Amino acid sequence: MKRPGSVKAYLIDIEGVLVRDKRYQPVPGAVDWLTSLAATGRPYCLVSNNTTHRPGDLIGDLVRVGFPVTESHLVGALGLGMRWLRERNREKIRWLGTPGLEDYWREEGFETVTDRSCDAVVLGANSELEISALDGVLGPVLDEGADLLCLHRNLFYLDEAGRRRLGPGAWAAALEALGGAGQVVTVGKPSEGIYLEGLKRVGVAPDEALFISDDPISDLVTAGRLGMRTAFVLSGKYPDHGVLARLEEIDWPDIVCSRMSDLDNQEEETV
């Protein structure tokens, strides 16, 4: 069921919407669509669970293939996670995400440890994560009250070869079940905070925004419940709409289309 009101701003997922996967090859028509949207002057931001790239590198990859974006357009789980830790003085972390970002955490003022006490265990995407690394955080989680910070809860993602890989949502569920004394927090999708941050960035009310994603479960349910319009594109994780059978009808997206360029971004009232 369509939600009322015209579309005045766009919140857009990256992987599966703008680009197919972590090769960052544009989905056909996506560069022209976003360029056309930028020409209308209506605001947009990228709401991303990406935890494999530095924000500047992520935007750089998108710019190189033609997308009209800057870091000011990005609302990311990685940045929100760092903000959450800083606000609570959690400076010593056990990083269970992609090893390539460990230096970035240090540059941002955090101490990363592997065999000592920590303030928080931080989960991001890591296709090479070993069970021994999960074993290694049992002490901090169970005995020391370390917080468990889940940068997002995606159950899987598509890697550089387009293969499905387990996401941090799987590991988060396992560690949360331990019942440690620390907080368990998710800052990326599907947590409401990242959506509200996106709305703040574009400066509109929820019923004036359209959220576009290739993941109706992890992304669009929350957007819809917050009052946004939602568009499910079939250019990423799911090649057809069969996944909607896993949702209650009230949580179905307003629009289902093959790719973002099928959406009309010229007339606010036609979406």
C-alpha cells in the first residue's frame, strides 16, 4: 500500500542498487538516474552498511565510475559505530571485521587488541573470519562485560565475485545468545538510528522520503515502519520478489522494480 505524500528526498542503499556488488560496477542506468536526480535539486543520501571500505575510499570508488556523490552524501554504519564508541569512551576494541580496516580504526584514535581485555567487541563484515577469532572474544563478552557493537545485522552480502558470503548478523546472533553483561547494540540497518540519521541529512519527514534497497528484510521493513515509502530493486541480493513471502504483507515494499532506473525521479507525484 502506498504511503501518502510526495517524494521530496531519497535514501539510497549502495550495493545492489547503485552497484551490483563489491566490484563496484554500476547497475545499468544507475549513474544516469542519480545524475538526473542531482539535477532536480532534490536531496539524497546513501545509507550504507558497508564495513569493508574507508568512507573516503567508498565514495572514491563511486565517483570513479561516474556517480555524483561526496562524503557529505554518506550515512554509514562504520561512522555511526565510531561515534557510539566515542560518546561512551570505549577506546579499546576487539575488531572482528575485515582486517584491512584495522589501521583505519587506529588512525581514528582507537586501540585494537587481540589478546587482552577490551571495552567493546566490534562486528563488521569479514568473509575470512575464523571460529578461533570468535572463541577469542568469549572472555571479554562473558567475563569482563565488554559491549558487543554490531555495525549492522546483514545475514549475507555479495563479494567481489558476486558470491554470497555470511554477514556479521550471523555472528552477532551467536554472540548475543551468550548473554554477556555488556550492552548489545546495532548501529546500522535494520536499527532505526541510521534511518533517522539519513532523514536528518536530507531534511525531510519520513513520509516525504523514498528508501531504495535490494534487501526488503534487512533494509526496507524498518524504513516502512518509520513511515517512509519503500522501493525494492531486483538488481542485487534477490533476483525476484519471492523473498517477500518471508514478510508479513503489511511490511511489503510499496514498489518492486528491476532496477533503480525504472523509478521516475523527475515528478514527485508519480512515484
